[in-house]
Amino acid sequence: MSFDSIKTRPGLRHLRDSISRLEGWWFDLTRRVSTAGVALLDGLSLAGDAKRGFMYMPARPTPVRLALRDLPIREYENYTFVDLGSGKGRMLFLAAEYPFRRIEGVEFALELHTEAQRNIARYRNRRRRCPRIESVNVDAADYVFPRENLVIALFNPFGPEVMETVLRRVQSSVEEHPRDVLMMMLFPEQAAVVDSTGHWRVLRRTRRYHIYRILNNGLE
Ligand SMILES: C[S@@+](CC[C@H](N)C(=O)[O-])C[C@H]1O[C@@H](n2cnc3c(N)ncnc32)[C@H](O)[C@@H]1O
């Protein structure tokens, strides 16, 4: 029996889901926030034209922490962290354990954005290193990227069409204002879209996440 078939056995899948739920519950309890649970997009008020994207499912803290630890950054104060499809904000609170210049979540569902704002106001944690966390209610395809060095995080928020638009916008923004842009994709389903652009160099590729750096950022 292969390792993969053992991992997908119903009993083990159930155990993994239970551990994941417990991890999420503990995360929320210790930070006084509410990010657990999934939310379908049907019936939510969505910003933008496309009105298409994947449902809300918070990221598991462990893989996010591993990816954050792997970012090739020396001076966090020189980078702004942007989570595209930030939902209720869990990824923002994990990023806040590093001293980023500021952290911004981009969420197109008004109800999830409102919940994120409530969470940001309530969030307390002794590991917090970044004082500025915000959520903005906008479609990622319309988002104007800040003219700062960036870490762009994605946990499978949308399909290839929106991803292509987002990547085009990042690239033209960097052409106009050269700066460093790192991208951190969790369990990436759109990695092929990134690779097909020829504009990103893979810095790290693991089963759980990929880290990229934009090419021709004017700094190399
Ligand atoms: C899998 S969840 C990720 C949640 C969050 N990043 C985290 O790690 O906890 C995907 C999120 O992307 C949002 N989303 C989907 N399409 C979007 C778009 N075009 N613009 C902004 N947000 C979008 C969904 O509403 C949902 O909250």
C-alpha cells in the first residue's frame, strides 16, 4: 500500500479533519477572533464584475507558518503583506507574528470583510509584531497594489481567469514602480498559470506551498 493511499483512507482523513478543526478552534480562542468554519459565497454581497471565486475556508496555521518562515526576507519592515481573498482574516493574523510594515487583506464578499474587521478590532496576541492590519472590500481583479515591496499571499481564492488578471496587474505595477514582490501560494491550484507567464522565479516548491519572486524587479 502506498503512502498516498494510506493518507486518503477515510479513518485517517477523519482524524486529519478533526485535528484541523481543533487547531482552528484553538487559534481563534487564543486570539479572541472568529475565523473557523467554511462559508459558501451563494447569497453573499460580492464586489466587482466577475463575481466568481472559491468559497471561504480558513488556512491551517501550520502550513502558513512554514511558508512564512521560508520567505527570503531580512527586513520585514520593508515589506507589506497582502492576502488576496482574505476572508475572515486568519492569514492576516498569522502574518502579524512578523514585523511587516503593514498587512492588508483583500476580500470581495462584504459579509466576510465585515467579519474580518470585527476580528481585527478584537485580535490580541502576545506574538503580534505588526501593528497595522486592515481589510479592504474589493475584487482582487480590481485591487491596486501598494507601491511598496510586497509579499502577496494566496490560498486558492479564485480560478485561472482572475489569477491571470491579478498577475498582469502585479507585473505592470512593478514595471511602473520597480520593487521586490514575493508571492506565497498555499496548496496552489493555479501554479501552472504563474509558470506560464514566465515572469516569476520559483524560490521554493513544497507539497504545501510555493514561493516565487517576480523577475525584472529592477533590483537584480
Ligand atoms: C480559501 S478562502 C481563503 C481565506 C484566507 N486567505 C485564509 O487563508 O484564511 C478564499 C477566499 O477568497 C475570497 N475570494 C474569492 N474570489 C475573490 C476575488 N475575486 N476577490 C477577492 N476575494 C475573493 C473568498 O470570498 C474567500 O474568502
